[in-house]
Amino acid sequence: MNHTIEYFNLQQHKLYEYMVGLTQNVTGVEKIFAELIACLLDFSSAISSIGQKFHSQISSGNEPDILVCLYQQVSNYLLRLSQNWDNTAQKIKSEIAEPYTQFVVNFRQTNRSLNSESKKQVAEIIETRKEMCKTQEEYWRLMKLFEQKSEQAQQMIDHIEKGNATKEDFQKLFNNSLRIQELADGMEKDYKKLLLITNERWKQFHQEWDSIFTNVGLNEQSRIMFTKQTVSSLLKLLPFDQDQSQFEEKISDLELKLKSDQKIPIRKLIEKRMQIQEGSFKFSYEEFVSYEQWKKNHQNHDQVHPLQQVQSQWTIVGDKISEEEKKLVDKYLSSLFQIDLSDKCEQIIKIKQILQKSAGRNYFINQLNKLHTKSYQEKQARFYLTLTTEQFMELLQLIRHWLNYVDLNEIYESEDIYDLLLKAIRIVRIDGKERVNLASQLSDIPLWTKVDRWIELFQFISAKKVDEKRKQAQSIMQQTQSTILKKGVRIIGKGLSMIKNFGSQQSNMMEVNESEICYMILDEINLFIYSLKLPSELSAEIIIQIASQQQQIDKDHVVKLLEKQEDFHNTQWKKFFKSGKVVLTHKTEKYERKQLYIYENKVIQGCGACLKFLSIQDQPQKLLTLNGNFNRQLKHKIKKFYLGNSQVFSDESTHQLRLRLMSQALKLKQLNIDYVDMKTKVGIEMDINNLYEETIKLDVQRSLHIHKDKINSNVLQSLLRIYAFYNQEVGYCQGMNYIAGYLYLTYQDQEIAYKAFDRMMNLYFKELYINDFSKLKTGFYAFERLLCIFLPELSSHLKDQKIDASYYVASWFITLYSNVFQYSQRSALLNVIWDLFLAEEWKGFYKATFYIFSLIQQQILNLEFDEILHYLGQLIKSEMFSISTEQELIQYMQKFDKSIKADVSIKKTILSRFRITNRMLKSLESEYHSFQLKLNKKFNQCMKR
């Protein structure tokens, strides 16, 4: 019956794949309807805009009457055409798309229910047979023992005749044999009873199985008919300029053919997918196998134990573990969560024997998961299970034995291997300041070099963990939804995939597609590969081979995966900066670069070094008036002294001083623009700026609403509109509204706020939005590399959780945290971040962000994927961003950082905590570009193979 179980297992899997294909068909049509509606609305809007322009031409008053008449006619026609297509789009939405969406929901739910029922039926018949097989095996074992005892009794008679044994010995052996025979007879009866129960269950199984296939066919039939009816209704709404009679005749013929054979041969389709010839499989009920039959088969096949199919793998009957063995495993695993100095040599040997059983391996990994989860919930252990060196080496010995055994015997249990890899990432030992995980010590196991095994693992995750991966992908998209940039394109979390977007309606969160799910699974396998420290070429080969078999995977996703591998393997740069985060240049290089052998330069350098000893009242800016060389070389140090100085606290009393410092940092006096003239011109030529009008209005209305008493939405819209008009290369992108809003709330002056906004955008943010957002991608790369250097434990945890910087840091980059004002009236921490940015530019941003991360690091280390994304998404709403004065902020941060002094600005602590230099950032930028060239070369080589 082994081939029977295997057959239905395979049939259930192929049925699932078939239903997944049907779901992709129906969701594909649903997406097409949505795209059609968006396309019609865009077309209607574009036609209306052209009609309005003809109307504007009439209003100019400079045209002769004949042209006015013609313009009027064309304008009216275009406006009517626009209205007709708009009405058509609305009808398609209400009469076509919305009913079809509801049908899709019902269709998918039915398929899910049928898939669950099919898996349940297969699992139940397997469990029923499993009990029967256990009894069968025990019956054969007792009969074999009885046969051995009978042979011993015969030999005993010969020993009695020779005087080597007594009749009492014979009687004891005979009585023992009778008891075994009695047990065997009782077991035979139980075996036959379970045989009847199993065959009865087979009958029920076939009835339910047929019903499932019938319902799948009915569901597919409903899909065909409803889709046909829906698309026919769509055709009636669309205008045609040619005769449709021939087409309608063809549809009628096809419809008659469909009605004549309504039953869809689902079972034949599935068997074809299984590559089984029709009629080649014949089902037979369970039959009683006597001991004599088993012994004959056993001798013919030279097998020690009968083989029975359990779930999707072969296992030996009797491969179960006893209660004593379970207690032994439990005792050992419990010792991992406590100090235990006892000698475990004998215990390790016994557990190795247990791990040679499939049931033993399954029990071992399941119990390890349960104990770690329980310990984690009770706060006895964190996300990582940290072992002593002795415990780590003992467990490593067992896991290596496990993997070598299954590889040698060609046993591959995808579920257990998957659970083992997940746990091997989390089990660590501390080596100095480094955290070494268990997976990194398993790289030489031959099993990992077999690409086919990785493909099987991918297939297992695809079949069993798809809902979990879908949930993770949705969490990422929900997190990144608030950081979408609209400017004809937008940024989506993974790898910054660029998607065309010509209307505000497209700003809603997109549905997670199959490519995203496939990427999430491959990303997890990528993490396993990295943790195992496999060679770069083998790592790339595994990913390419798996991806090449997946039709739905995007090329951009494959590139992103290979990019991560290159990042994993490129550790030289990390080691270069690791020792104390030292300065990149030696003092001799600095001496030559700044030409300190010149007396005047040496004086300037000395003055700059002494700034920290001067107070605000000492007016160090007067040094700039000495001569041009002083002004040129010290102005940055003076600016940094003001904005990043520990004596200037961010509160109401220093607000005016801070405004002057910000204006000096942005060089507003040197910006010669006539704001009133610019505003007037934009008002006259409004239609040129129409592209961004709707987006600007929508963004301003939904942001900074808690500050409506201080900021007029019309003023803020005007600021953004003027910038977009005069900077066509950048235009308007989401995030600008928060920066402009912050500056207006800070200055409370429309003209100065615009000048500051213009400076901020053109000096720092313009490059983020142009050239396919390449500068922003470079920023993400630098962020992850610097995080790895300065907060390695946090960086490692985020990588283990498969969380890229682009998932959470994008909004901080493009708004400089100013979206905090969407939730808070005042924020001292926000002012501190801006001061540091104006003083040190992007260095200040990284330093401030890493300091915040250093405060919340422990909370993040105790969270997992979904929790981390939610936590970081809610960070700007947290208490630390809602504190209004810096003195109160210092008191709050002292809870996390005891080194903070109450009389020193938090800015001094942040600036001194992380040694990030401009040269370091430039090196990272060069490394990123070099890295991209290497990545593209490697990808092209892999694709050629």
C-alpha cells in the first residue's frame, strides 16, 4: 500500500498547485479590470485637460472669431468625450470590477477550504494506517520471537538427551513460549480489527475524495461562467466601430459547446500533471499479511523491517521512540537552559542513536522549539539562545551527527531541516565580543553542496509556509506605504522596485503578488546560506538555480538577493573600521592635507581646536573677519560650534538664537530671489504646474493638521507649488510637505521659510529624488554598513530577521524626521536632529539615528519580524519624540543612558558617541558603485550559465 499513500499524497499536492493556478488566473483578471479603470480615468483626465486649454485659448481675447468658434467646438467635443469615458470608467467599476472582486473573494475562500479538506483527508488516512502498521509490526515481531523460542525448545531437547540441561529448564522455556504465542494470537486479533477499521476508513476517504474533486470542478465551472458573463458585460460598455456579428456567432458556438460538456475532468488533469498514465494506478484495500508471508517477502527483499509510507516520506515501522528516550531528550535539552556541569558522554551517545530515527529527529527539534519559545515567553531567554562553549560544542556534535547521518543515508526531511536551520541561526555562543551561531559551524557538511536539496527546501516552504510569508510581505508593504514617493514613480520596500504611478489613486497599498512571496522565501534561504558561510560561487548558484525554475520571480528580486550575498561576503571593509572605530587618516596624512607646515594654517587649526573652550558670549564668529583664509577654513567649524554646541539648549528661550544660527548655516542672506515675484508668476501660469497640484493639495491636507492654528494650508501649498514650478527636474515628491511645514512652523515667515526650504532641497535633498533615486539607494547601503560597524549586534539581528534598511529608514531620510510634527506639537529631539544635520550634514543624520538606535537596541533585540517593523514604524509617535524641551528630553534619556549629563546638551553626547567622517561616507559611496559593477558582472555571468 506504500505506492497508494504516495499516489494520494502526490495527487493532493498537484491538486493544490492546480488550485493555486486557478487563483492566479482569477486574480489576474481582477487586476486587469483595475488597470483598465485607472487607464480610462487617466485618459479622461488628459482629454479634459486639453479641452480646458482650448477654452483658455478662447479666454485670452486675442483670437479672431472664426478661430474662437472652432476652438469652442473642439473644446466642447473633448469635454463631452472626457465625460463619456469618465462615466464608462465609473460603470466598469460599479458593474464589472466590484462584483468580480467579491466573486474572487468567494472563489479563493472555496479553494482554501477544499485544499484544507484534502490535506485533512490524507492526514487522517495516514494516521489510521499508521496505527494499523504499528500493530502489524508488533504481531510479526512476536511471531518471530515465538519461532525463535520454538527452535530453542527443540535444541533444549537435544541438550537434555546429552545431559547438558534439565527438564525444569525445558518447562520454563516451554511456558515462556506459550505466553509469547498467546500474546501473538491477541496481537493478531487486534491487527485484523484495525485492518477492518482501516479499510472502512478507506471507503470514507474515497467518498470524500471524489466529493472534493467534484467541488473543485464546480468551483472552476463557476469561475468560467462568471468571468464569461463579466467580460461579456464589459464588451457591451465599450464602443466598437466595426461589425461584431461574426464575433458574437463564434461566442455562441463556444457557449453551446461549453454547455454540452459542463463537467470539467479535474481528476484527469491532475493525473496528467502527476505524469501517470491513465489506468496505470489501481487501488486495492488493505489485506492481512501473515507472518509466513512477511517472512517470505523479507527473505526475498533482504530487508530487516517493512517499509510504510508516513506523510510524504518513507520511514521504518518501529521507528518510534519510547517514553524513556523522550525523557532522555527532554533532560538533555532542559540542560541547555541552565548550568549543568555533569558528564554527558553516555547521554550524548544515546541521543545520537535516537537521532538515527526519523521520529527521534522530529521529536528533538520540536522539543527544542517548545523549550526555547517557553523560555522566551517567560523572559528567561532572549531571541537568541546563548550557550556556554561546552554546551555549544555538545549540541554541535549532535547536529553534525544528525546531518551526516541523513546525508549518508540519503534521507532528506525538509520540515525537520527547515526547523533545524531556523534554530541553528538563533543558537549562539559568545566569542569575545563576537556572537557565533551554530549554523556557521556546519558549513563543511556535504549536504549543503547539493543544489537539489535546496530546491526541495524551497518547495517545502512554498507549500507549507506561504501564508506566513504573505503576512510578512504585507507587514513590509504596510510599513513602507507611508514612505512612498510620488513623482511619476514611487519607492516600494524591497530593493526599491520602481513602479509607474500617474495618479493619486495609485498611492494605496498594493496587493502582495506571487513574485513578492517568492522573493520572501528565497530571502529566507539566502539567510540560511549566509549563516552557513557557504562559498560565494555556490551561494549564487543555489539562488540562480531556484529562481530559474520560478516563472513569477522578477529579475530585480534576483539581483537584490545576489546583492545581499555580496554584502554578506564582503567583510574586509567592516574589519578595516572595526578596531575602536578609529579615524581613517593618519596624523601625518592630515598634516600634509591641511598644509600645517604653513604658519597661518597652523594658527587657524589651533583656533579651530580651541572653539570648544569658548562660550557663546565670546562671539567666536569674529574670527571670520580676520582675513579670507580664516573665513574660508573656519566657517564650517563656527557653524558646527553654534548648532552642535553643548551650551545651546533647544527650548523657547533660545528659539531666536537658533533661528539666526539656522539662517547662517543655510546662507539665506546670500540667496538672491524675489519671493513675491516668483509667487505671482506661478499664480499666473498655474496650468503649467497642474501635474503636481492634486498631489500637493492632498498631502498638505492630510499632514500637520494638528498645527492648523499656526500654519495655513494654502501657504504651505504655495511654498511647495513654487518650488515645483521653478525646479522641474525634481518637481514635487512626497516628504517635501513635512520639510516645508517644519521650516514654516520654525520661522513663522512665509518668505524666509521658502528660502530655507529652497536651500535645504537644493543643498541636501535634491539628489535623493533624481537619477532613479540612486543617491537614496546609496544612503540605504551606507546606513546598513555603518550600522554593522557601530551597532553590530543590532545589525546582525535585523539581518537574521531579513529586515532591510529600506523597510524602515526611507521616511527618515526624505523628511529628516519632520513627519514627527504629524503627531506632536513640539519635539526637542526633532530640533536636535535638525541642528546636528545643519552642523554636520548627513554625518549628523547618521549620528543622531544611531544614537536613537543605541537607546532602543535592547527592545529591538527582543522582537521578531512583524514586531520590529511595527515598533520602528511607530517610533516617531513615541514619547521621546513628543517631549517639548531639551532639559526634559535629557531627563527621559538618562533612563537609557546614564552617561548623559543634565547640564550638557544632548547634542554633545551624540556627536562624540559615533566617529563618522566625511571621508568614511565618500569611501562607502565609492564602495557602493564598485559593488554594483561587480554585482552586475556576476549576475550576467550567472544568467549566461
